[in-house]
Amino acid sequence: MKAIEISAPGGPEVLRLVERPDPAPGDHDVRIRVRAAGVNRPEVLQRMGLYPPPPGASDIPGLEAAGVIDAVGAAVKRWKVGDEVCALLTGGGYAEYAIAHEGSCLPAPEGVSVMEAAGIPETTFTVWANAYDDAGLRPGEALLVHGGTSGIGVTAIGIAKALGSTVYATASSDGKLETIRLLGADAAFNYASENWEEAIKARGGVDVVLDMAGGDFVARNLEALNPGGRHVSIAMLRGAAAEINIFQIMRKRLRLSGSTMKARPFEEKARLAAAIEAAVWPLYGAGKLKPVVDKVFPLSEAAEAHRRMEGGGHIGKILLQIGE
């Protein structure tokens, strides 16, 4: 099969199109003939040598893909050859064939093409696991998400609005702020020039922060949180170190947590998949949620896809088209 290989840690140019043996599924796995794969920030970090795959996972990058199942393991119960699925992967998505655990697969939502579905799993699992499963965001509560035009940001805005929350988001340009508003956010703030935490406090504060920024934003996030608020860290684009006021956490009864997705046990991912299929998938069929695709690149141009992600100008998901 054709696949993208990381020749050495480095820039986008280290992504090379190579021939690899077709993978074989284990007892609880399916093999997907990949139609498309999503491009995600963790894959950029993997390419740079900063986020290695978990033990036993493919070294081929790619944390999500969609296509048609062409082989199933002996113990697989739900899926059969010919089923169209999208899947959360531990790696291997940038290839013509990918292996997925049966519990990490979902059907494409109603009204969503297989191509579009390739960009749904990673961000949806991340948003659901952190904002809902961990932080317990409820209808009527307010959410703040940074990087509102990123794949995570677009997904968080869409799900939270559809499920009845007030949503605030940040970005770095007027054009992106307008896009965030068009996506349904109640307000958008320029994190480069505005005192967004004070503006959010003036609007009543937030109950959950889904934070990809880290660094100096953490203290500002805590300022914007209401009593009983929950702060969930999922990335650290502004740095891994943060100085915070512990008394503020005590006084407001705040809770700080964080997580990664790639190395979680398959059983936990299956539990999240079931919750997502029940709570989020119907939103697509009802027209309350739509995938947002920024640009589609052929597999051979994976390096260009990474350059676009690192450039920060994308809105929604960047995809790699792999099969027909």
C-alpha cells in the first residue's frame, strides 16, 4: 500500500510517500480501505519528534480516517466487510489501508459523506471526552474555547451550541472572529488585542474552559471562570508552564484537569464512541451540526497539508484524499 512515512524528525519535508505492506487486523480490529484521513496537530508534533506513537501503534501518522471495511478480526461483532465507517486511530491513517479497533469505529453520521466523516472522529472524541465526559458541560452553561477556527474549536462550538450552551471563542484576526460568529458562537474575541477575560466576566463568565493554549492563558482562563468552574487542558500552544493563583482556585472551588486521547485504552474509547453516537450523531441528521472542511490535499501532498496547519490560516478540518 501507499503510505506516508516520517523519514526523520523535522519539518513537513520529512513526510515521504512510500510503499508499505498491507496491515492485517487483530482479533478485535477491522481493516479500513481508506477514502480520506484527517490532519491533526498531534501528527505535526509526531513529525517533529515530540509526540511518539503509543507502544504497539503504527509509526505511520494519522489519528482518524474513513472508508470501507475490507477485513475483520475473528472476534469482531458489530462490523462486517463492506461497512462504511469513520474511526479514531492510534496511528496509521495516512495510508491506503488502516487498522482500527472495533470499538473506535462509528458509521458516518446521517447526511455526512465518507470524505467529510474522515475529519470528525479526532476532534469529536476530544471535545466530548473533555468538555462533557470530564468537565460535565450542561445545557444552559457557558463554554470558552480558544482557537475557535481550528478543528477542535469548530467542533466544540458546533456541539456546545447544538446541545444548549452559551459559547465564547477566541482567534487572532477580524476575519476569523467573523467566521466564529457565523459558526454560531455567542461572542468572539481577539486574543492578541482584547482583554477577553474581562469581557467574558462582564457577560456572566463561563463554567467550562476547553484550553488548547496553556502558558499565560491559564491564569486568564481562571479569571473568566465562574464559581464551580472546570478548566480542561488539551494542548499547550503557548507553553507548558503556567503561573496561577491557588487561592483563586480555592475561593471559586475550581477544578483543573487535562488529558490526551491517543494512548487511552480501547475500552475507554469504545465507551466514548457509544456516548458520541447516542448524543452527537443525531445532531447531524437533524441539521443542527455540520462538518466544516477547510481544504483537501492528495496523500502525496501531506507535507503541504502540514504546512497549511502550521500556518494557522485554516478554518475547520484539513483532509487527505487517499482512495476513490
